[in-house]
Amino acid sequence: MLINSSCLKYSSTYTRVNIRSIHNSLLSQINPAPPDKILGLTEFYNNDPNPAKVNLTVGIYKDNNGHVTTFPSVLKAQSLVNHNYNQKNHNLAYLPINGSQFYSENVLKFIWNDSVMGLGQDYISHDKINFIQTLSGTGAIAITAKFLSSFLSNSIWLPNYSWPNHLNIFKQNGFSKENIFKYDYYNHQTGEISIENWLDQLKNSVPTSKRSTPQCILLHACCHNPTGVDPTREQWKLIIDTIHDLKMIPIIDMAYQGLESGNLIDDAYLLRICLEKGDWSNGLYLCQSFAKNMGLYGERVGSLSILTPLDSHANLKDNIDSQLKPIIRSVYSSPPGYGSHVANQVLSDNDLKLEWFNDVKNMVDRLHSIRLKLFDNLNWSDLINFKQQHGMFYFTRFNQSQVNVLKKKYSIYLTDDGRLSLSGINDSNIDYISQALYDVSKS
Ligand SMILES: Cc1ncc(COP(=O)(O)O)c(C=O)c1O
């Protein structure tokens, strides 16, 4: 009894002291941040009791039963990798900071030889590519941002619209708010590319004097997220000419290779256009991901390539490599192993690689068939006009209040910019979704 009351006395004094110290602490000045623009919505969806609810927010491919499936090629690669783990005494040790050597060799070849149809050969043979395995596409962009802001430039142009995480990544990694600009590449009224605006804006705003710091520009390689609208090859050539003339630093985000045409090689057209342009004096940066096109989302498998000019000095590659390592070490130390072994298995076995190409084609065919079915119900031409839109998402061009009605009245969840993930639509919910989209379009 005595012991208990003294404990009580002690604990109440302790609590009082603690409360006072929290009031005086800087911790009390931390305000809540807004929820993540995409992943935050899934939390609302999970708490929605409506049995008819549909989550069309996240870019994850689902089959007609609403399941996240693994591609047959990837399943086979997994079983080979698992077998090797057992038979060859492979272990779960750390990968090197730059990732697995085998993965790097195979992915480098897949991108800078196969995907660009040999146009990268000079860079490979002159050893001008810094290649690292990264923590998926996000990790590649974050490492690029840290590297660029430390050594070359802390100003960047992002597309208006873009994947919301782009702004977040650059803000968190050395680019201040005042140095993040938006280029108007898209006409919301017509749903088409606004090429003149885009080029004029860059020509009028990017400083060209020799003493000015070069400015970076982020480009979506294909399947622009969220609009699904990409420039034509001819438009890209004009854009790349302008960016090159302005000595800008291109950062290419290639998260959807294969999801535009169904052909992984065709979809690397922007890389080919950049290589045809010649050297990029401050480097060309490619942030690539296997999340969508191999379905390795949670395994976090991607890469960063930095192409430096062919006449750059002999030590440059090692110097860049040595600077990337402490950056990576300070953030995630080294990339995850298992998923990269699976991707490496797919890429290093010709039969599996062909099967993977086919799997990507099947996924894109199903995405297109959903567009067709929605078109049958709604008769909205941008659903099936390839020039106006393609890829994993449909950009409804709904405003925020229309998106809110879909969420509150129908429990259909889109991102706030009006983007919906097509593969969340299937035979059992398409009529419900079509009706809701139609109703909201009339409001
Ligand atoms: C435009 C864009 N870039 C990059 C990524 C990076 O994805 P991850 O980090 O999953 O590879 C995504 C994913 O949704 C994306 O949409």
C-alpha cells in the first residue's frame, strides 16, 4: 500500500514535469503535414464502410478480378532465384552501395543498348555511363536531386501537371521553393499538348549567360503522369533542341516504359531522341523503374544512369561514382537485393525476356480494353484517342469538387487532380463507375 502511493506520487510529479517540458519544447511547434496526395487517399478508402467502394488512386495493375497479379515471366524468374538461393548457397547479405554488379550490367545493356537500338554504344564503349541500382524510381530521382543540388544546380522546371511526388522529392533534396518552376506543357481545355506555350516559356525564362547556373528540367519519358498525354516524336525533337540550346540539364523519369505502346523498346523513344541530339554538357540523367513494367512495386527495383560527354576527362566517371556513394549511404545505405535478382534473372534469360515482353503487351491490351468498354458506356472520345491519352491512367479533367462528389456520394476514389487508375475497373464494377462518371460530368 505504502509502496503504491509513493509510486503514484512519483508518477504524477513526473507527468507534470514532462508536460511543462513539452510546452516549452520546439516539438510543440510542429504542425501536421497534409496527407500524401496519392497514398494518403488509400487511408480514407480503407476507412470507407460502403461495400461498393472502389479505389482508383494508386498506379498498381490489377486483373479483372481486382487482384494484383505477378507476371508469369516474373513468377518463373522468382522460382529460379529461389532455387539458386537454396542450391548455390546465395545469401541475404547487403548489396554494395551501388547495387548488384550483374543487375547493373544487364540493365545497362537493356536500356543503353537494346532500348535505344544501339545508339548508346559510344557511351558504353567509352565508359561514360555512371550506372547505379537504386531504391526504385523514387530513389533514383531523390539521389539525382541530391547530387545535382550539391554539385551542379538547385533550380528545376517541373511539368504542370506532374506526379505530386516530384515536387516533394526536389523540395526535400536541396531545391528551395523559389527555385522550382513549372512549365505549362498541357492545355486543360483541349486535353492536348501546348507546345508553343511550353517552348516560349522556357526561351523567355531560362537564363543563357555563361555565368548563370544551368537549370534542370524533368521530362516524363512516356505515359505522362497524370495526364497520359505525351508530345509526338516531332514535338519532342523541338523540345529537346530547345533544352539543349538553353544548356538545361535533362532528368528523364522513365517509370512506364512499355505501358504506352505495349512494346518496351518502342517506348524508349525519348532516350533515342536525346542521344541523337549528341552530348549533354552537364550530363543526361535517367531515373528508371521496374515497379510498373515488371510488377515489382514493393521490391523497389530501379536505376539511375548519368551519361557524361564523350570527351569528358578520364577520371570523371570515378569522381561522380565516389560522390554518389556517400549520398546513397546517408539515405538508404544500399538497395534491396531480392527484387533485383528477379529482374536480373528476367533480363539475363532470353526466353524469359521474350515472355516478359509479352506480359507487358497483355497488360497494355487489358488497359486498352478497359478504355474501350468505358467508351462504349460514355462515348468520351479522349478515352480511345491515342494522341490525346494512353497508359495506365485516365485523366478525367474533373475539377476538385467533382472528384469530391465521386468520393463522398459514390465512394469512388480518384486522385485530387482527377486521375483514375484504369485497372481498378473490372467487369463487376464498370457499370457502377460509368454511371457515376456520367452523373458527375453533368454536374
Ligand atoms: C511519374 C512517376 N515517376 C516515378 C515513379 C516512381 O515509382 P517507384 O518509386 O515505385 O519506382 C512513379 C510511380 O508511381 C511515377 O508515377
